[in-house]
Amino acid sequence: MTAVDLLDQAHELLAEFPVVDGHNDLPWALREHVRYDLDRLDIAQDLSAHLHTDIPRLRKGGVGGQFWSVYVQSDMAGDDAVSATLEQIDVVGRLLARYPRDLARALTADDMETARREGRIASLMGAEGGHSINNSLATLRALHTLGVRYMTLTHNDNIAWADSATDVPGVGGLSDFGREVVREMNRTGMLVDLSHVATTTMHDALAVTEAPVIFSHSSARAICDHPRNIPDDVLELLPANGGVAMATFVPKFILPEAVAWTQSADENLRAHGLHHLDTTPEAMKLHQAFEASHPRPVATASTVADHLDHMRETAGIDHIGIGGDFDGTAFTPAGLEDVSGYPNLIAELLSRTWSRADLSKLTWQNAVRVLRGAEDVAGALQSERPASQATLP
């Protein structure tokens, strides 16, 4: 079968079972680029000169569901973090109101299926980091009321009740209050997201949770030994939990050769007073100048497929998905440069003899099932116990 045939088959499959992507940082990119001025960056137009994401390329890529990250930097704290998270939620709402033909608000698995039937992109939200709730379970519940359907327990830094994968050990995983956060997320129906967290935190959360978990954008540590990835002993726990691990495309997490190079590129940004996650034009010019003298190792769709092959073998086909992290990374793999690239990944997996049934689970069915699972658990728990009044000691 030719490459053209495989790509045609990929498009055909995505027309029926579109991609649900677990993590896209467009809201933060809009903050960084234009301070949420949607007239200055109209995502109904081709914005490839500025962003990884716009509606034409989402359509071209076969995206049918998107968890929009309402991320705020982990060096924000307290009420500042909460306010910035609310601003992120606000801009997602404004996008939904501005582009109703293309984007549909989705709060439930049924909403996702309705959007698919209507040919619209089911739009959900995920808060990236427990610092967004400022140690308040009432704030957690308020975010759920506003439409947030997952929370990543940490971002790059520890918080008072949970350890991050990229910080030194603090509480040793989850504290008692951290366990209560997980229980309250179960009760409200908010998915527990274990991307970014330490392996100890993964194990603690999986021991406590009564609902399926997700990894919204993490790949396999056995393929690329980076702490942001998922070790095999955790992948092996997903079938019993019912959760889903969504492979990311970030080169420094999937290509071993890219790890050291990206550290040097990030240090170059910091030397110029910029944040290492900055993707503004100023930051990208610095990256391009650095790359000119330090050739960048390039990941490909095949690199991502290697991770998915391993994740399928270790966790099972019912427990994997896709979380690209577009607009949250300066670099992307060849063939997956932006949100239009998902068909290239599906074509690569077809070339590896993944079946149509397998691919429909990867792209659509697993993500819908895990949200429905969280809803079912929440319905049962809400009849058994009231809202938690726990506070951080």
C-alpha cells in the first residue's frame, strides 16, 4: 500500500472517529501573543505564521474533540493563579461564542457525541496544575462548575500537597490533603490528570482514586527516559483503573537525542530573560538563531508511533490516546508541525498494521469512555457523601 493510500485511509477513519486531543495550550498562547485580543488573532483564519492552532487546520487534521488547557505558569501562586485561570476559562468561552459553527461546548461524554454528530469540535477544558485552586476544594468545585473537566495535579513545580516530576521530592507523592483533592475530584466528576507529576504521585493517586485517570500529554519512559513520561509499572496499572494515557508530541519528551539539546536551547532563552516555555515571536527568533548554530535533533510521526506501540503493548489498546501539547511547545515533530498533522500519525500507525478498531479507540472512543467513567463515579459518590470541607493543614 502506498503512502497516498495510507493517508487516504487515515482521513477516512478520522471522518468517522476524529481525534480527541488531550492538551492544547491555545488559550495561553493567546494571552502571550495578544493578551486575549481575538480580533488580532482570528482563529477562523490560517495563523500558521503565529500559532500551531486555528480552525482550518483543526478541520484538516481531523480533530473532533479538544481539551483546551486553561494553564497558568507554576510560578504564579495564590489568588493570582486563580485569577489567571479564570481569565483562561473566559477566553475559551469567548472562542466558543465567537465560532459556534465550529466549536461546541462539551461538559459530558454525551455532549462530545452530540458535537461529533453535528460536525463540530467538542471543546472541553483542563486546568494544568493544582496551584490553580490555591489549596481550596471550594475553588476546585467552582472550576468544575465553570466547565473544567480535568486538573493536572501539578505542573513543573511541586505544590504544597503534591510532588512534580521535574522538582525535588517534597511530600513524597501526595499528602493527606492531596489525597482528599483526588477524592473530591472523583466526587465532582473532574478527571485526575497525572501528566507532569512525580512517579510517587502517580502511584498515590492511582491508589486513592475511585474513577479512571488520564495522562493528558505524556509518553512512554521506556522509549525516552524523561521524568515527564510514564514508567511501565504505572502503564500496567491503567487496565484495572480504566484510565487513558495520551501520548504527547513534544520532542524533548519523545526523542532521547532532543533532551540535552532542548535544555541548552531553554538555557539560552533564560539567559535573555525569557521563560523556557515562551513561544512568542521574540522567543522563537532566539530559538531559530540558536538552532542555526546548534542543529536540532528532529522527531517524526514515527517517533510518536514508537511510543504508542509500546504504550499499546504495556497498557492495552483501551488505555491510550493522543495529547499533542500544541502551542505549549516551541518545537514539534516533522509531519506533526501543527494540528493539521494528525492524519500523518494515523497513516504511520496504519503502516504498522494497526486495525481500524484499534485506531478508533485511540482517536475517539477511549477519551469519551474515560470521561463517561468519571461521570458515572461522580453520580454514585454524590449520593454517598457531601462536598468535602477539608483544608490544607
